[in-house]
Amino acid sequence: MTGKTKKRIGILILMLALLCASVGYYLYQKGPIDVKGSPAIKINAAGLYDQFTKDSTASLKKYSGKIVEVTGVISAVSLNQQKQQIILLKTGTDAAFVNCTLEEEADNIHENDNVSIKGICSGIGQGDEDLGIKGDVYLTRCFLIK
């Protein structure tokens, strides 16, 4: 290899390193998505669940990682191990829910209340068909819109 070729390869490596560093810095400074203030795909809980059970591949492409605003009736309100509030929305299918993990605690919500919740869709859980457990559709980083 000649000295000229080595110099070109060195410059190319330096430019690639600079590009990678710039992209990394941009992504670091960008921060997390503002779920509360961002536009969302609006759908009801039963419709979202039906779409995932009919064609999970297409639904994952359409909803996974996207901000979704789901309306529905509360089936249960509980706390997970991290003390985050969990709201289960009815889907019209027995033992199947849209499972919403809230970012901030919501007061004055009860079973059978009609609510709107905005969050990031994670997809559908597997469940266990042998035990009769259906998979839930999961939303994370949720906020109650009401």
C-alpha cells in the first residue's frame, strides 16, 4: 500500500468516526418522546385488540412504537411492583384487555369509567392458549386524557 492510499483510508476512517459521533450526540440531546404533547393515532380499545388478534404483523407495523390514544371502559385499576398505576381497558373479549401503564398517578378513576389514555404501543402479549389466558395489548408511558 502506498502512502497516498494509507492517507485516504485514514481520512475516511476519521470522517466516519466524526459522523458517528455527531449522530450519537444528536440522539443523546434529543431526549425521550413527549407522549403527552405529541399527536396520536386514535382508536377504541376493542378495535385495537381486534386488529392485533386478526393480523398481528400488520398491527405491529402500524402501532408498535407509535403514540396511540385509546378510549374505553376501565375493567380494573391496580399498581405494579414499581408502584406505577395500571389500567386495564375492556376489549369486548373475555379475559383480554388493553393494559396501560401510567407515567403519573391518576386520581378519581374507577371501574366502569369511560376514559381516554395516550401512550406508546408495545404490541400484544402471547398469553397461554392451553390455560385459556389471552394476550393483552400493552401501552407504556401512558397519560390519562379523560
